Amino acid sequence: QVQLVESGGGSVQAGGSLRLSCAASGYTISRDCMGWFRQAPGKEREGVASIYTAGTRTYYAGSVNGRFTISQDKAKSTLYLQMNSLKPEDTAMYYCAASAGPNPCTSGSWSSYYAYDYWGQGTQVTVSS
């Protein structure tokens, strides 16, 4: 049974940093595509970043490129999202996602939430101005 558990969210002021973690069990994180999504109230869930370690590729939304970094620690079976220079518009619930079927990272669908099979419960990030 696959479980994804996020942590690391919180409240910060604009310009601050947070690091989100996603601990995976029952899943080999380096095998397939994993990603971070976020959803603000009244908005659709959007792809923030994804990683495909086997292909050594990372993908970022334009709104976070240069500020956020996605990475993995295979030994700890953990996915990370380092978020720097946070802005109020980054406020959202952040979710970890993992694929098991067709690889979203190599099919051009990395930012499509329906392309992922497993989801965590989410961790809230709030950025104040």
C-alpha cells in the first residue's frame, strides 16, 4: 500500500523560505515521476514541480522557476520542495503526488493532476505580505 505523507508547511512572511517533505512508503521514489501540486481556495490544483530521477529531469511551473527546487533522497525515500523568496500568491495547500502508470514526466503531462496515481493529504503554506 502506497502512502505519501507531507510535512513542513507553515506560515512565513514574504521573502521567507520553507522546505516541504514527502515521506513515501510502499513506493520506489526513484523509479517513476513524482511531483508537487498546490491548490488555493477557489482555484484548480496546479502543478508546481516534478522530478524523474531515472531520467535526471526536473520540471517547474513558470511562476516558481528559479525560486523552488525539487529533489529526492532515495535513502530516506523522501521527496522535497525547497521554496525560497516566497510570495503571498504562493499561499495554498501543497500536495505530493506519485505516478504508477504512464510516466507524466516523459509524456509532457507532468503538471496534470489526473496523470498521477497517489496523493498525500497536503500541507498548508501561508505567506503573508
